[in-house]
Amino acid sequence: MSALTTEALDQLFIEARTHNGFAPEAIPEATLRRLYNLMKWGPTSMNCQPARLVFVTSAEGKEKLAPALSPGNLDKTLLAPATVIIATDTRFYEHLPTMFAAYDARPMFEGNAELATSTALRNGTLQGAYLILAARAIGLDCGPMSGFDAGKLNAAFFPDGRYQANFLCNLGVGDPGKLHPRGPRLSFEEACEIA
Amino acid sequence: MSALTTEALDQLFIEARTHNGFAPEAIPEATLRRLYNLMKWGPTSMNCQPARLVFVTSAEGKEKLAPALSPGNLDKTLLAPATVIIATDTRFYEHLPTMFAAYDARPMFEGNAELATSTALRNGTLQGAYLILAARAIGLDCGPMSGFDAGKLNAAFFPDGRYQANFLCNLGVGDPGKLHPRGPRLSFEEACEIA
């Protein structure tokens, strides 16, 4: 297996930016399905797949979302063609008997709330990152956000309490004119060690 | 921006697998640096970049790691050319004055342990997923693992308590003969909704 082309690495990582403005054209449902059908292959612990996605695309959906958004995220989110709620299924382990064939892992989580919570959060967040990179891989730009009121969002979208919002991500074709200046990154020496 | 080629999407998502065996050849330090210099560009909230990486490649490093590994992860990890500890810097916010120029965000986290912890975990985990996909993008295979004793690992590698292990990932050129059968994935209908 060799490295992807420079153009592909640029599109995924080096030139990709967090976007604040998007072209208004709707994202076809087929593209949202293609996105899920890529990101779903990313690895999770015991294939637990705790992420649940709500693609908010309609005016009604955006209206339901709006009261939960931080002021700085409101306008750009209302204008984005789609906003994904990356949520976590707190009872993800109910799917383990079909998703993980090696042994019955369900009791391991059912009987241990702390393990279930940390597993759900870690793996649901990994899946959120797979979503961001899968979106870029199919030519969409992303605007991930954690500035929102989770209590309000959960009450509006997940009233039975089973799913819990983790973070949000606007999707569309980005408007380079609305980019903020790019922040620096920690150097290898600051962030890494070889042992 | 258009979609990557089918081959690239296969390499990143569709054909990529969690590997349990790897060719024994060492990974050059230049490749580990290339990996970090790709994954570092992935987005984090306020550019907070809480992930810290320890690339365990030496016999001494593996010996230090071994007592913390679950029995099922021990042999394959000792044999992998590199094992990355994806850790979280609990005081990531000390870098914010240089990493996030918009305003001084440090006090926001310094004075709120709960916000600091959830921000560190969410964003450090996103960066762990960026690492997995960046590794695949440069032709490396991954074997991510959460089966280890975090207390023991932290005591051995991070005795001052500032960094905390999140998960581990073996890296190398995978041996297809050691793959487990692939688990299924939740369907779009099971995991997603359009609102």
C-alpha cells in the first residue's frame, strides 16, 4: 500500500479548513448516504459503533436546532445546507450481539455504566472524526462545532434520553471568503515522543 | 473539490482493516514525523490540540508498555514495529495563547475542570482518529486498541500525571493472514436520520 497523492493529502489534511460559510445548494440525500457508507467502516472498539447522526437539512429541523446554538454559531449554521448532529447511543451495546460475533459482549457494558459511558464517548467521537474526513474525501467541506447547549439540543431532538449530542458539524461546499486565519499547530517535539 | 479516487476511498475506509499482525520492519522516524505532520492539521475546538503521542518503537519502550496490556493485546503489540500511545494533555489550555489568537481562552478552561476534561477527551479522541486515517493515507496499517490498564500505563509513561492515556494503536504494514473476519456495520436507517 502506498501513500495517497499529494492532492489527496491536501484535500484531507494539509489544505482542508474549518469553514464558516457554504454555498446554499442542498446536499442530495444520496451524498449523505454515501458519506455514512464511507465513515461507517472506520474502526471502533468491539465494532461497537455508538455514533448516531441526525442530518438537519430542513427549515423545520434548523428551527428546532437554533435555540440550542451558541450566538457565534447561529447564523452560519442556519445558512449551511446541512448540519449533522453527531450523537451517542447510550445503549449502543444492544447491537453488539449482531455487530460483534466473537462472544456476547453485551453484559460487559450493561452491567458497568462507567465502562459503557467511556466506550460510547471515545468511539462515538472517533466516528465523528471519520465523518469529517469522509466528508472531505468526497468533496464536502466541514465546520465542526462544540458551542451549543447540549441540554436544550437533547430535549429537542432526543426527548427519550437514549441518544446524547456530542458535537455538531456543518457540511457543504465552503466559501473561502469566510475562512478565519489558520491557527498554528504544535510541533512534533511539543506533541510527540519516540520511546 | 471532487471526491478522491475509488482506490483512495478503499485505502482509507472501505477496504481498510484493523490489523493484528505486521511485517517486522521498523518504521523510519521520518515516517512517524510525516504522520504527525498530516494528522496535526485535523480540526480541534479552538485549535486546542490536546492529543500527545508516544511512539513506542524500542525494546525498552515495549517492555515498559507490556505490563499494562490486556492478555489479548500483548503478543501482537510486542511484535508490532510501533505502538502509539494516544494520550491527552490535561493542561492543553496552556498552549491556547499561542494556538488560538482570537482571544485569551485559557482562563475559560483553567477555571472549569469539567469543561477542560470533556474538551480534552473529545478533541484528543478526534485527533486519535485523524492519526488512524493519516496513517492509512500514507500506506500504514493500524491496529487500534482500548484493552489496557490505564493506571499502570500512566504510572509507567506519565508519572507526573499531566498526560493520560486514551487509547493505543499498533502501526506497520499489516499481515492479511492475521485479520479477523470483518464485522458488519449498522445500516443508514439504523444509525442516521434526516431532519
